Amino acid sequence: MGRRKFLAGGAVGAAALTSGCDCGSVNPEAIGALPGRRRELKMVTTWPKDFPGLGTMAERTAQFITEMSSGAMRVQVFSAGELVPAFESFDAVSNGVADMYHGADYYWVGKSQGWPFFTAVPFGMTTSEIMAWIEFGGGQELWDELGARFRIKPLAAGNTGHQMGGWFKRPIDSLEDLRGRVIRMPGLGGEVLRRVGASAVAISGGEIYPALQSGAIDGTEWVGPWNDLAFGFYNEAKYYYWPGFHEPGAQLTLGLNLDIWEEMTPAEQSIIIGACHRANHLSIAEFAHYNAVALRQLVEEHGVELRQMPDDVFAALGSAAQQVYEEIASDGDDITRRIFESFKASMVRSQEWGRISDEAYMAARRSAFSF
């Protein structure tokens, strides 16, 4: 399937799913027309235009806000580079140049080491685990506290689910094979790679393929089969590694300018929250479906070689991740330490339950049953 055809198919799939769910929605007929001013809001994103899953997730969130407010709040979406570059989205919203961004908060690690915990961290939480922390385990309160320091109100508005370990031009058979390689991986995952001898760089999605093609990078992670197929990474690298250690359930963010948020009425705020919940739900289902479809295409149609990351490499990455967390706990500022401790406590609780629920069931299903 060609890239253009695939992108079109992804957009159709997104539209179909959008029409099939009203989870978290607000019924405009029940609340009537929103009182007060009409709002024209600008959303900047860190995603390429119309990109399936990520770009369409942002567009879907904007669409929900407009629909659920009966048009009282209209959101115009600017993809990466259209109004500001991808990695300037945060500053644009913080400074009031734009009203909201849709992106991954681990991109802002240079502003605070607390931000990556609200997207994904190495060996961290899965999709359901991070949702539990944000909604019920104290995560949202800490996220709000961190965001307020930058005049940002953050909300969860999407999740990619588990991400793959990445694409490599040459195989990784041992830890030595990682040393010296230049790999695209942002956030704390990139720091973990540096600890085992690799060179990690953070570049936006639209820059990855040219960098892989030119040899500027030796490997890259992006998201998972659906998005990776759309970018055509299989043309430049045939080795596709699993499992990913760096993003076990990557949460995406709608970050609003805090001044705009605070001047909104309770009804307007409820619509924004409801739109984010609805977008979050649909993205989880969408990625689960299209990743499964795309994985089969990558292997059967494009000859991609799936490889499991060697045990010794995974163990070394785990040890490096623990070192990074120990440093955050001892050297980070007060808000980062509190975020880490809350995150850790919630993940320990989730692991205890997960071990005898989802984890145990999936292992038993593999051994006892198959279609």
C-alpha cells in the first residue's frame, strides 16, 4: 500500500471511529447555548499535518470541542511548522501566542524533569496504569501544579499504547552493538540510551525519515506499526525491535494557556475535559486496531524482520533507567521528586494487581487457547 493511500485510509478510519462513540461528551441540547463570548481558539501541535493517529488525534480533539460547544468554541488546528515549529509549541501556549497545544510532554524535559512522567518514562506505566494515576492516583493534581509554573493547564487527550523498540539499519545482538550508534529517542529514554553508550538525539517526527535516509541517525523509535508504516521506515531499516522499553503507554496532552483556562466558565471547562476524555478513549481503541493491521503489512508485504531485544541489552537498559531515577529522586527539584514518588507508588500498586489479572491472563491464554 502506498504512503498516500495509507494516509487516506488512516483518516477514513479515524472519522469512522469518531462517529461511533460519545464517551465523555456533553449534549448541547441539554445545556443549551453557552453563555458569554464566542471563542476562536488556536491549537498548535507537534505532529505532521493529517498524520494518522497523532495528527488526527489533535484534529479530533479540536472537532469535539467545537461540536460539544455547539460552535461556541471553535478551534483552528495548526500542524507542526504551520504557526510555530513543533518543539516551540509549549512556549507558544505558555506565552499566549497560541491558546493550546497537542503534543507529548516529555518534549519539555529541558524545562523540568517532571514533564516526561506525564507522557512516558522507561520501564514505566502502561496505558491503563497511567490513566489510573492521572484520574484517581493524584497525578492530575501534580500535573496541574507543574503546569501552573509555566502558565499551562494540562489534560490527557490521547494515548498510543505500547510503543515498539525501534528501527535499526544493523542488528543488535549484544550491548556492544548499541555503543556509538546515533538513535532518535527523546525524553528520559534518550538519557537511558546514553548511559549504555549510545548517542540519543531528539528530532521531530517530520525530520526522522530524512535523517535515517542520510545516515545522520543509525536507528529510530517513533510510535508503533501504524505510524511507522505511514512514514516508510522499512525502506531504510529492516530490523524492527520489540518490546519497547521507553514508552509502554505514551499519553498525549492538550495543554491550554492557563489564563484562557481560568477565564472559562465551568460549562466551557467541562466541555474541554469531556472532549479530551472522548479523544483519549478513541485513540486507545484506534491504535490497538491499526497497529495490529499495520504489523501484518510490514512483515508480509515489506519483508520487515521482527527481532526481540536481547535479554542482556534489556537488563542493561533497566539498570541504567534505575540510575536515572535515583538521580532524579536525589537531585531533582521538589516538584520533580514529588511527581516521581507519586508515580512510583501508583505503579507499584498497579503492578501488584496487574500480575494476577491482565499479565497472568494473557500468559495463560497463550498457553491454553488459540484461534
